[in-house]
Amino acid sequence: MWRPALCCLAVLLPSLLADHFDELLRTVSQTCEVLPLNILFSRQVTLESSHLDVVEFMKASRRTYKLTKAHLKIRPMKLKSLVLYIPGWWNTPNDESSVAIVNSLLQRNTVVFLLDTCLSFCRGYVDSASRITAISNSLFSFMEKLHQDGFPMASVHIVGFSLGAHVAGAAGRLVHSKLYSKFGKITALDPARPCFARTDNKLEKNDALFVQVIHASTGVLGVEEATGHVDVYINGLSGKQPECRNMSITFECDHAQAWKLYSASVVNENSLTGRRCESWRELERENCTGDETVLGYGCRSDVKGVFLYKSKESKKRQAVKLKVFNPLDFRTWFSR
């Protein structure tokens, strides 16, 4: 586990280096970009891809199906819409992010599905990233069966966190190219940056009819560029969140603000509002002058543009305990 080493590093770092740790992290994460990315993302099938599970959540029940058979369980439910959450690296159906997102979505939906990615993502980061294509192929096969049963792809809403956001995008491209259709909506929560900064395999706005991206760890663990119909930048481009300011090394906490704020917006649509940025320069200056707009879960599909959300309070919140990719600890690159 890298966490004890990271805690020690935070204590031992000189204050000047600690103050600029996220900038150092940006530089080190570029290392992934020297890998042969075309080969990295070429794995169409992996040993575990046929064993992925889908977890069905209702307010009073929870059931698990094999992804290869899940369409048979969903068929008799006659759903009007399908909401699916795809977790990220080392996330499980029971961790804090999954519980928060699923519980909030259940307040607006009768049933919420979760793709259990742990078989593919609970391993070294690069090994996990290399499985994006295989997971998306398995997810597409599931969606294709639903499509053949007459379920409209426009009624699918996928929420993806970190690596899960790129799985959603890749599956969306397959739906578009092979079924000549599109997912209705993809909500991408801080799509992972390491290994995706300079590749066509990352999420893009053409992957669904409406793609909203919530950026929290901008340029560090999350991608910086605007890739959706709506791109929400949490407190600008610095990648440093006020809720995390009392920590020496903040990127784990910063990354988590994306799913925290989105979950809150499901419960209260007015909790995530931001101003439209008339230019990238306005965003850089953190002084956007456009209209105040409801973002997150309540964002309308006809809204377009780049938006700045500023935290309404800065009191210290409890640190999350999720495992995130640490480019400075090479054990997290390739090992479990």
C-alpha cells in the first residue's frame, strides 16, 4: 500500500516543495505519456472482462448480476430510463464515492445500476488504464443486447468517475459507430488525466447526446481541457480545492470533490451553480461574467459552454479515504 509512504513523504517534504507538490505531480504524471499508448489501449479482451458484475440498487434491495446476463434481468423491468454508475481506480460498490452517488441517484430514480470495475481496476494504475478498451467492449455488448430488445440508447445516462469516465466515453463511441445511436447523457466526474492527456481514447463530447464534465483536480489527476458540451471547473484551473487546503498533499481530496459536489446536486439542484465563462481567459482569472446556471444533475441538456463554480464555504471537511493514482509511488503503476 502506498498510503503510509505518502503520509511520510508529506511530513518530510521541505515546505517549499510541499507548497508546489501538485505542480511536481503534474510533471511526474507526464511519464505515462512516454509509454506506447496505442499498444496500451489495444487490449480488446482481458481474462476478467467476461466476469464483470452489474449491481442493481433499489431503495430496499440490492442484487448482483453478471454483465453478460444482466439484460435478461433488466428486460422484465420495463425501465423508461437506465442510470449506470462506473467507478474509478480501486473503487468498489461499497466505498464512500459509490455509496454517496448511488444513494443520491436513488432519490431521483427507482433503480440505479453500478458496473463493478474492481476486477479490472483494483491493480496497478497503468495495468488498470490498459483495460479501458476491454471494459468498454463488455459494456457495449450489454448495451447492444438492450438495444436489440428495443431499449433506446437515448434513455441511458452513464455517470463515470476518473477512469470510469473514460470507460463511459469509449462505450459511447462504440454505440455511435456500431448501433448508429448515442447515449442520452454522460456525466464525467474528473476524468483521469495520467495516460489520457495525449490520446484519442479519452472522453469527448461526441460520445453522447449530452456530455457534462466536472473538473476538480484539473491538470493533476483530472484532465484540464474542456471535452464536454458543458465543462464545470470547480474553483478554477489550479486543481487546489479550499476544502483540502489544510493538507500538505491535496490531490486525493481535490479529486473527490467532483463526486461529492455531483452527489449533492442530485439531492439539491441549486447546490451546484456556476457562471458561464465568456473566454478561457476569464476562467484563468476565476472571474467569469456569464449567466448563473444550474449545473450537475439538474443541468439542462440545451446548456453549452465552460462554467466556473466557486465553493460557497471553505470549512474543513473530513478527508476521504479513497485510493488514487500516485505517480510518485511506482508501486501503484504496475502492482496491486
